[in-house]
Amino acid sequence: MRGLRFERLTLLLLVSPVFCSSLASAQTISRSQQRTVTAEKKSSEDDSPLTTFEEEIRAKRMIKLAEKEHEENLKRAREISQIGQDLKAGLNNTTAVGKPDPKKVDRLERLTKKIRGEAGGEDDDVQIVDAPADIPAAVNKIADTADQLSKDVQKTPRQVVSAAVIDRANVLLQLVKILRGFIR
């Protein structure tokens, strides 16, 4: 009886690796076949037209995304106005002619470029008629232009591309270049 058990155990040990490897390859084949079938279903689903419900959901998502981007743009505009006022206040608080905070100037420039880009504008050199002659004049003009840009952005509806916003943003960026020339 012990001999029979030993033979069965030996046979089982010899056959089990072969059985397990064939089982694993069968599972691998079925997984790859499932991937192929799933990929075919997805491609056939992608080709099918959207239902009205799916179109409505997609449209609502796009509207929410556009509203969110517009709100972010309004926040940028308010921050631009605030930075302009901070630069002006910082300059008025010092008795000697001081230099404005370069970090604020950098932030103002980045925000203005972002607003101009959202409005559909590009980098454009603008000639300023009454170019400021010194740092205080440049800072005052920047503060006024930043405030006007903020008001223009807030007045402009989300769906409208405003040439006034683009032009004012380009003027503000040119003023920042002039201010940087004075600071160096």
C-alpha cells in the first residue's frame, strides 16, 4: 500500500508542473483574447454616434470648464489690480526713491501674459505715447493700467474676445519692460 501511494505521489509531482504550465498559458491566451475583444468593442463604440444624453453631458462639462477658466481669469485680473496698487503704495511709503519689489513685478508680468493669452492675444510691441521718465512715474502708470485692465476683464463676458483687454495687457507688459529698465 505504501508503494502505491509513493507511485501516485511521484506521478503527481511529475505531472503537476506540466499541468500548471499549460493552465497558465491557457489563462494568458484568454487574457490576450479578452484584451483584443475589449479593444474591438471600444473602437466600435468610439465610431458610434453619441446619444443626445451623452452630447448633453459633454456640453455641460464644456460649459462648466469654460466658466471655471473665466473665474480664474477674473481672479487674475483682481490680483493684477491689487499688485499694481501694492507697488504704488510701496513707492509712496518710502521717502527716498526706492525700487519696487521684483517678485511682485514678475508676478504682475506672468498674470498679465496669462490674461492676454486667454483673451487670444499675442506678444506685440506697443509704443507708449507718454512713456514714463522715472521709477515713480512708471509705477503710477502701471498701477493705473493694471486697474483699467482688471476692469476691462471683469466687464468682458466669458464668450467674448476683447481687443481692448489684449491691447491693455500689451501696454501693461511694455510698462513692465520700461520699469525693469529703470531698476537695472
